[in-house]
Amino acid sequence: MSRTALSVNLNKIALIRNSRPGNYPDLISHAKVCIAAGADGLTVHPRPDQRHIRPGDVYALAELVRDNKQIEFNIEGNPYAESLGSFPGFIKLVSDTRPHQCTLVPDTNDQLTSDHGFDLRKSGAQLRPLIQELQDLGIRVSLFMDPDIEQISLAKDIGADRIELYTGPYAEAFKHQDAEFDALFKRYFDAAVHAQKIGIGLNAGHDLNLENLPMFRMVPALLEVSIGHALTVDAIAMGLDNAVRAYKALCEDA
């Protein structure tokens, strides 16, 4: 089993901050704790309503990562999110900050959280030039995808560097450990094998936690997991430093 990078999603820390006036908790200070505890990367998912991550956070984190060369910055979100108030538009934000990776997600502005991958039969032609535009800026592009072999092939065809498998259904099914779960996990495993076969990088994220992450890491060639909600919840009991270290240990355990 190869080592998997841990990217800590900071959205929920920003959400707590936004529930009160001021800057408490300070997002950048907490990002620094994650880095010191061994995180390989930082992830944010800015939305036009700025319910959690704000544009200023994205610019500040980009500066922080520039001073920490070993840390990757991943910005994920709806590529078609346009400017709204002080939100400059998703692509403008990515172009300004030039993260190491941009993960494109088929969100809508009013969506509570990401809950499905792209259907590239419908959106592939529209995404292709956008992928090229981001790559021309030196940004690695990943697409948020379901474990569908045909769709993963289409992601490769339109030029994506990586896919991020949407693991929400896996995390829900993991609670039951029945025959349906076994069949679902095989879909993820087969999707990972196919991604490796066609030469597209593999990331994963959504509702992964300390209980279900070890099994998911059995899928081959898993390069990165992005984890935020569960890690933030665990940090309440464990402390942020200890929570990051616990997830990092699972990502390195062979």
C-alpha cells in the first residue's frame, strides 16, 4: 500500500468563525497547526455565499503555502460560480492564487454540500477548455467523480490530471458492512484500478473518518485524501494537532 497524502479541509473552521463577528477562530493560525502536525496539504471550497471560506482566506492561504514549499494548496468548487458581492468568481479566485491543484466540483450555489460527481457525457465538452485554461496556469486539475469506469475514462479523455472519488456513499454504507457494502466497495476498488490503468491520478474525499479511512486506503494508487468535517469534529475531543496526527498516521500506515 503506497503512502497517501493528507489534505486538511478548513471549511468547518471557517464556518465556526463566521458564526460570530470578528476573526475567532483564526483560520490561518489553525492552518499553521495543521501544517506543524504533518498535513501534506490544505483544501478550501469557496462558495459565492461565503458561508465558510471567504475570498480573503483563499488569498491568505495562498501566501502561507508559498512560505511552506512542502505543502500543497487545493481549491475545490463549482467552476461556473460567478461573481457575487465580494466573491470574485471561482475561476478568478483560482487564477489569482494559482494553487497546486484545482478540484472542479458539480455544485450549485444553494447546495448544502457536494453530493455527486460530474456526468461528463453532458458536461465534458464544456469542461475541456476550462481544464486546459487552468493547466496553462500551471495548476493540476482534478474532477470530482463517482466510481463509474466509463465516466473516469471520459475524465481522462478531456484532459483531467486526476479524479477525486466522491466517497459519501462509501462512508454511509460502511456503517452497515453488509453485502450491499461489499458490492459498493468493489465499485470503488475497480474504479481505482481503472484509473491506474489509464494513467489518471486518484484522490478521494467526503465523509472519510478515522473508522472508514483504513479500509478505503486499500484501493490502489490513492494519492490524496481531503478530509475536513470528521477531522474538525474529532479535533473537539482530541485537539486539532492530535486529530491531524491521527489521520496522518492512517495515511502512512501500510
